[in-house]
Amino acid sequence: MRIKKIPMSKIRQKYKKLPIDRKWIVFALLIFVLAFFLKINVWPIMFVALFCVANAVLLSIDRYVSAPLDLELSTFSAVLMTIRYGIEWGLAVAVLTKLSAIFYNKNVRVDHFFMTIGYMLAAVIANLFGTMPVLVVGVIVTIIINLYVIFISRYITMLSDYEILMYGSSNTIFNIVLFIGFSELILKIMI
């Protein structure tokens, strides 16, 4: 399968820049002030927002490259949020990272529903193995989730063997690299 190149001028015409309205900045500041006075831990909320934005931007690669790649931060973020803040935050980030990517890219497909279930499964598995080192948990979760995706891709969304191989291998390699390179560092940053 050949990668189809799309000219940048055509891409720029299709998508507009996302202007940040002042009301959102005021809203964020209001949350911080309320959190300070009500002693609410805003760190999980900040990391959910950060993972949502990063995942949406990363998944916008589909706009530029028509290739069977599955580079996502949902699995990684679901595992880290579950280990650091608990299963509720892991499930929340599993759903919200996928929803933010769908809204940002304005692209809804039937497999997004199954992917969201897979990310939620990642949070549940991370919760079960949470006492193990984060690298071990991450690799276990990545392998299990990719086996789930292979099953879904083969029997429900009916992808070709080539697409299953490309999506599965790119996702597995990407997530394992994330866990090896960044999981310990990000867990230290997460307060």
C-alpha cells in the first residue's frame, strides 16, 4: 500500500486554526481559584486536559498521511492516570482522550467505539496490576489491548491482514517506546 501525499495548501483550506476564546482562559483561572480555596486537587484535571490535547494533535496525523498507523496516547495516559490517581481518572482519560480526538479531527468511525472500550480496558488492567513497576504494567497492557484490537479488527471491522499488521505493530511499538522512555518521568511529574 502506497502512502498518499496531500498538498499542504489543500490541508490548510480544509482546517481552520482553533482560536482560544478569553472565556476559556477566565474559566480555567476560576477553576484554579476555586480549587485553591476548596482544597480540590486540580492536578488530575490538568493531566486529563493535557493528555486530551496531546492525543488529539497526535491523531491529526491522519489529515496529512494516509497510512495504516495507530499512534495514540490513550493507552499510555489511561495506564499512568490509573496508577497515579486511581481507576476513576484512568477511565475518564480513556474516554476523554478518544472523544477529544474525534471532535478535533471531525472524524467519527465505528471502530472508535471499540477503541474507547479498549482504552477503558487498559485502565482496568492497569488497576489490577498497579503494584508492579509502571514499565511492566505498560507492556502488559499494550500487548493485551493490541490482542483485543486484532480480534475487533479481524471479526468486527473486517480490516485486511495488512492493515491489522500495520495498525497493531505501529501501536505496540509506539506504546512500548512511550512506556520505556517516558512513563517513569511523567509519573514523577504527576503530583
